[in-house]
Amino acid sequence: GLVQDCSRVTPDGRELRWRLAAANHGGGLAKLPAQGLVPFLIDWTPSSMPHPSQVAPTGCRLASLRAWHPDPPSVEQILTALGAGSCIDGGVAMAPTARLEATLETPKGTVTLK
């Protein structure tokens, strides 16, 4: 999609800038590739601040990432082409609607985001 320039002000008053390659990102899941299961691209180089991963709080670990979609082979083909085919634990499962489920191990226990 088209590239959009984005920004926000951080809690300490600095501007964090990035470029987002997902022009249809605000149009809802139906407008996104594979109903949102295919990752979009973010370019952090416009920002003079450190990459967000370098300053984010630590202590959490992604334990698993699961996905469901009405057409699993089509999603798996796209993910594989992007080099992300092994990111979904057990592959994409069949379901009437697309959805993701992430399980995190945190200092306060396991949390599942649905």
C-alpha cells in the first residue's frame, strides 16, 4: 500500500516518527490483507529517537502466537513469501473468521491476548 508518515508525542514530550506501509490500516480488518493476519511494514528511520524495542520495558516473552482464518493455505502462502511462515505456532488453523491469539509470559504470570 501507500506509505504514510505517522507520529506521536511520547510521555516525555519528544516526537516519535515512523512511516507505515498500510494505507488501508484504518479501514478495519476486512480491508487488510488476510483480514489482518499478514504483517504490515513500519520504517522507524525518520525518527531521531531510539527504536521502540530498545527503550520498551523488559520482562515479557512471547510464548506462542496462534492464528485462525477461513482460508489457511492462502495466509500461509503469504506469510511464507514474507519469511514469516514459522511465526504462527502450528500453522494457521481453519475458522469462520480471522483472529490472532498471543500468549505472553510476564513477571506476573501468563497472559493470553485474544
